[in-house]
Amino acid sequence: MGRSTTRRPVVRIDLNGPAGSSSRRPDELAAEEPLEIRVRKQPLAVTMRTPGHDIDLAMGFLLSEGLIAEAGDVSTAQLCAGTDTPNTYNVVDIALGDHVPPVVTDLSRNFYTTSSCGVCGKASIDAVRTRSRFDVAGDPLRVPATTLAELPGRLRAAQRTFDRTGGLHAAGLFTAAGELLVLREDVGRHNAVDKVLGWALREGRLPLAEQVLMVSGRASFELVQKAWMAGLPMLAAVSAPSTLAAELAEEAGLTLVGFLRGATMNVYTGVDRVTV
């Protein structure tokens, strides 16, 4: 498996130093490599990701796309040898149980995703508005605003690779009391979420009722969809949501919190779950 970081020499220029101040130094960069996801040995998707927790990433992706619903739908999942030299094992092959319907892909739908956007290239918004089997609208979750205000700091404190590179997104799963259950980092924010969901799927924790998904960036339509597919009643982000994210959250009955910074936050949908 490829490393999550790599070192390379850089020239450091400091305009506050003496005139023409520059120096050579090593810098640590977040790794970005392609991962091919295969189902029953057939290519399904390629995503640009930071190596690590690749099985969870693949299973979380299949869950959020509505292709599987529980861990029992997967009979085996393994990293496979790719074509790189030296081998980086940038392929995950998933075998589904005999009871799972064959995966039918739409040729008009592009399953290649970049590290910045997992929805780009799909034929239409309707193609990605996957319906969840979980009723998050009826989830009784209640979270004090004071607890929510602490989540970004707890998320940031657990970002070990970000400390070294400054170049990764993070997604964390929290209890209503603010306890961090799991954190994943990735160069792509949608990958970080898929890694969290894949972990929860393997651990038999779905649906993720009365829990909060916290992300380090913005809240996109796709992240709301992923939260809904996992049965999460609340998605919180340090940055802004999009219009489609807010519309889908309202449709799902999911609480969407944005601009969660310091002592302030915006609650866009499901305000009753945030207590003051």
C-alpha cells in the first residue's frame, strides 16, 4: 500500500527575512493516488485518494451509492495487485453475496471522481439522489450548541497527518455527548466520509442513529446524501453548505449545521435538534 505522505525537497522563500532570503528544506506532502474499485472483478469506479483504509473507502462508496446496504452484502473485500512498479496495491476488489442484485452501471454516468468532487461528471442530479432506507427525520437526537462548538477543535486535534502536511480533509463521527468514535483523513473530503461510513458498516453500526458527522470543509450535496444513506441525523461543517445540500437535508429531515467556528454556527435545517 502507498504511504499517506511523502517527502520532497523545496525552496523556502521568506519575504520577511534578509533580502533574497531562501533556503532548501524537506517538506512533507499528502499522498494522492488513484484507487480503482472493482465489483465482482469488474471495474466500477476510480477515485483519487490518500492511501489508507482503502477497504473502508470502497465499502463506504458502495453504501452511499445504494449498491449495498449492510456488511452481509459483501462476501470478500481485498486489496489487489495493480500494474504499478513497485506495486502500490491501488485496486480494491469486492465480491458481493449471491443475494445482492448485479451492479448495473449507466454509461452516461461517469464513475471517475477527483479528490475534490465525488459527484462531478454524473449525468444529472436525479442520478445521485439515492433514496435512503433509513428514516432520519424521526431520529430523536438532541445536541447542545455548546457541545457542537467543541467538535471542530476535537476533530482538528485528532488529525495526525494534517499536522505533518496541512493538506488533508477530515471526517469524524461523534456521539451526542461529543465523544469522537472514529476519524479519517483524505485528500478528498468525500473519501474521508466514505472511510468513516465503511468503518461503521464493517462494525455493524448502521444506522448511525443519534450521532453527528463532522467534516472539516464545506457541506456539499454529496456529503448530505452520504450521511442520509448511513442513517445519520446531523451533518456539521466548519464551512458553508451549498443550496442543494440544504434542500436535500430538508427533504431528508436531516439537521445541517454550517460555519461551525468558535462560539457561532448556522443551523440551516432541523434546528430542533440543536438545543441552546
